[in-house]
Amino acid sequence: MNQENPMNEKKPNQDTYEEFDSDSTRSRRTQNPENGQEYTNPDGSHGYIYNSSASCEHRNRAVKSAVIACSTVVATLVLGACCFFGAYTAVQSLNHLNKNSSSAEEGNSNRPNSGISGELVIRDDTQQSGSNHKQEPWGDNAVGGSDPSDTSWIPNNVSIDKKPPLRQDSNGDGRAEIETDASGEVLTSAGQGAVSVATVVNRVAASVVEISTKTTVQSGQTEQTVSGGAGSGVIISKEGFIVTNHHVIEGARAITVRLNNGREFPATLVGADEQTDIAVLWIDAGTYPLTVATLGASFDLVTGEDILAIGNPLGALGGTVTEGMISATARDISINGIVMTLLQVSAPINPGNSGGGLFNMAGDLVGIVNAKMTSEEVEGLGFAIPVDIAYPVILELIAHGYVRGRPTVDFSVVEVTSVQTAMRYFDSLNLGVYVYTESHPILQYGDLILAADGMEISTANQLQALIQRKQVGDSLELTVYRAREQITVTVTIVEAVPTSLQPAA
């Protein structure tokens, strides 16, 4: 038996083997013999084809080359995909950036909402010079603001145009005297500047805006729903300040202002005053030029004078113009228990008109629409806040966030009109005004207020009216019924400061 000698035999190549005949020295070249094929050497010995280490190395190099080539292709594809995705993302980001930049230039920026700080310069033509009001920063009275303490976005300098009165109060009764021109015509607040209705509308319609609000209310035990409201407002400064009614934005958690051309801006609540039903908003319109109303002098208004009301009736008809006249220049009207001196107008007023502008025939803002009275016997009476009353309130709200010096008391009351309520909450059978504050240094929860400064008290409105005649720091003597006996206590009148502006306890 022939024994293989791997050390001495010539190892065949994997690809080519030279085969010899047993009876001849001539060799035959066999191409690509199969592994394991028997062969015969010239000396008559036999062997078998097998893969040499060189062949294995050659094969490994080939495999490695193939793997490297495949890896290179895959890596190239992955890199190309990453570059494409990166380029696509960059283009999208650039487009988004350009879009935001364009929106900001058009006044559509989404900057944080907040209060005011710095110096406020307000132009008042009645003083013939500017007056500086040192502003004080206040707390979270902004609606929808992401950082209420950041006051950097609201402008420090605010300009408001207010015309001085043309007429005089010669007898000191607080009312302007009727004046006539050379031909006997009664002079109105428009003076010699009266123009046509169409001209007035063309001048001032863009200064009146639509206001929409969202308010979160409690429904049931835990469920909360969001309800929407609508009203109107008037732009009073080129910096973006807008006057509207307190009741339009009361309780709102988000406020949106819509111009008459459809542009919308988120609004900040600068301040609101329930007593005069005045509120001031601010919008960041960027470089967009706002149409600003000029404040006239409601003191000059006369009964029978033509006026225009512009607003957003029904919350869906923004820019609606209605024509009428001044029916009365000073009506004392009680709204929600607060007595207000208002202008009575014949122009049709509808829900959504609140906060809109009342303009004379010179295009001056002479009133802020705020109420409509209806009943089965009344077709509809419209009322507006005289601009002369609104103006100082506007200045206070812009400068301080509230109207300083308003008198109030440091306890709350509730008016009980049913025995069931008295029994349920106060374990009493008496009707009247009860103290509803849990903790007070003098009063106790459940005290029944019988009299204030000697005047009998049976309603909360009576007590409120008495407080409004006081000054901050005055004393108020209360007679209360407590624990089956009648006692007298004295409380001090304090300044009414909104809860959001009060210092933290």
C-alpha cells in the first residue's frame, strides 16, 4: 500500500494539476481537478488532490476582498442615505425658520405674555406735554404667558392721543354748556371736523378689533370644559395697546385679537377694572402698522349728536357699523350691582359689540360700548362708557395693572335670600348679608351684618355703595349679630389690589 508523504510530494495547485501517465514521462494537464481526485506519480505512486494552505489563503483573500467590497458598498449606501436625510432636514428647518421669520415680521410672533416695567410715556393733549408714570412690575396677570415674570417684551414707551374738550362748564355743574356757531347751529363734539359716515368708517374701522376668549369652567365634580366668548376692542396706541370691557375678558385663560383684515395675534391682559368695566390688552404686532384711534372728548357730546358704533355683533360679524345718535349724555345705570354713568345711544347694539368703539362724526373715539338693555317692553337701549371716564382708568391699568386708591374691605360677604341657604351654611333662619371669610382679626364667619355706620344693611349692594364713598384708611363701623347677641365692631377701609398683584404671603 502506498503511503502518502505530504512532506516530499509536490502539492498540486487548486486550479491546475499536471497529471502523468504511468508508462510515460509525458504529463497531462488537467484543469480544475476536483478535490479528492486520485492521481499517479511518474514513479507509479498514487495520491489525491487536496486544498493546499496556499489555496486556502488565496480563497480567504478572495472572500475577504468580497466582504470588504460588500461592506464598502453598504457603507456608501448608508452614508449617502444619511447625507440625503441630513440635507432634507436642513432644508425643512430652513423653510420653517424663514416662515417663522416672515410671521414675526408680519406681527405674528409668539412671544411670551407678561406685565410691564420701566417708564411709561403717555401723550395727553389736554396737558400739552408728556407725563411720566413710573411703572411697577406686577405678578401673573397675563393670560397664556409662558413666563409671567419676563417683562421684556412689552414696550416701555406708550403714546395715546387724547383731544382736549372744546366746550366749557361755566356754572360748575359738571356739564358742558350748549354753544352755537354764527348761524345758530349747535356745536357738537365733532366741531368743524365733521365728515360723512363713509369717511369716518374709512378712517377708523381698522382700529376696531374682534376679541375671542377661552375660559375653563368646572362641570360636575372633576370634569372641566372650555367655553368660548367674543367681544370687541379698540386699538389706542401704535405699540399695540387695546381697550375693551372687563366683562369681555373676565376669567379668560386665552385671548386672541383679530384685526379687520383677518390677522390674528395672541393678547396679554395688562389690567382690568370691574368698577368701570374697562380692561386693557396688549398685542405684539411686530412691524405691522396698526390703525390707531384718537380719543376725543365725551364732555363735548350733546344730546341728538350723530354717532357710529363699530364692533363684532354676535361674535361673528366683525367690523359691523351701526348709526345712531346720543340719546342722553349721562345715565346712571346699575350693572351687576355697580352704578355707572353711561352714554345712552340709539345705535343698534348686540351681543359681541361690547368693548367696541363709539365714534363721533369727526372719527374720534368718544365711548366704549358696554351694555344693552332689553325686556318685553323695551326694544333695546344701548350704552357706552364715556371716553373721559375710561381714559384715566386706561392710564392706571397700563402703568400699574390696576386702579390705585380704590376702597374695599378685607373680608368677603354673601347675600342670603332663602331660609334654606341660611340654615345650610350658617345654621340660621335670618336673611341678609353674612360674613363669608373664615379668618379675620375682628369679624367671624357667619356674622350677620345689620348696619354700617348706622345705616341699616339688607343687601350686599347697600354695603358696597357705602364702602365706595369711603377713602383708603377710613373706618367703617359695623353692627353684627353673633351668637344670639348684637355687637359693634370697627374695620378699616383698605386699597383694592387684584389678588395677582398682591405680595406673596
